[in-house]
Amino acid sequence: MTELQDRLERFETLTAECELIAKLATDSRKREFYLRLGEQYRQLAVDMRQLIASRAAA
């Protein structure tokens, strides 16, 4: 379970980093890229939370 929690933390960190980069980006294409990338990491974190919860319930 620790490995899954480590991955969850990594996805959350990557989400925050992408949001920060998007906020600081002056180029609109890069801003959009990092916003989309952050959303993908956010969804991976949501999926990982669900996986952890389902394994904990089992």
C-alpha cells in the first residue's frame, strides 16, 4: 500500500507543479499545455485515491 500512497503523493506534487508553471507562464500555449497536464495528473491522483480506498475496503 505504501507504493500506491507514494504514487498518489507524486501525482499530487506534479499537479501542483504544473499549476504553478501554468500560472507563471507568459506564453499562452505553454500555459494551456501545463493546465491540461495538471488536469491529467489530477485525474491520476483521483484514480489512485479510489484504488487505495478499494484495496483498503477489501
